[in-house]
Amino acid sequence: MARRRTGPTDAVKDLVYRRDGGRCVRCDSLHRLTIHHRVNRGMGGAREPWINQPHNLLLVCEPCNGWFEDNPRESYEAGWKVRRPQLPDEVEVLYTDGRVYRLGADGVRAAIVEAAR
Ligand SMILES: [Zn+2]
């Protein structure tokens, strides 16, 4: 693999795919799935070590990936996008089951219990 390719490794993509149940995190679609970066890769690629780690990545369908770009306010509120200087492990993510989850760098997703908020 060329060193200048800056995407996540296949192992990480696999973790994200399994963590998110093989479905788009916004609409449950099973089709045209892709890996979305919550914090965008900056100019100059992936300098931060977490940029290609599971907690910065979501499994989404291509239409939703475009929707995030068109609807940044809603996307930040749901945690589908994260705005620097916030870090992806500081922002919880809304999933289609209506719950919010905190994502770990190890590919684990932990539901936030409502009463604890
Ligand atoms: Zn979708």
C-alpha cells in the first residue's frame, strides 16, 4: 500500500462496519455504505493519530454522507460531525435507535444512560 494514502486501515474499517451493524448510522440503509470522518481530515491529510481511528469514523450511506455536508448544524448536534477543537471521543453520537453513544478508539460503542446525563 502506498504510504501517502491517508484513509483508515482495512482492520479499522472492519471494526467500524461491525460496530455500526453494517447499516448507515443515520438512516439504517444497507446500501452504498462508506466510511465518514466526523472530524474532517485537514489539509495535509491525517496528521492527528485519531483521525483514522474508529471513534472518528461512522458507517454511513453515500446520500447521508452528502446530507451531512448540506446540514452541518443538525450534523454537529447529532455528533455525526465534530467541530475542531473538540475531539471525537468527547462528542456522543446519535444512532437510529434514538440513543446516543460514546465511541471508543478501540471500536467499542457505549450507550449513554439517560438518567446519567
Ligand atoms: Zn443513510
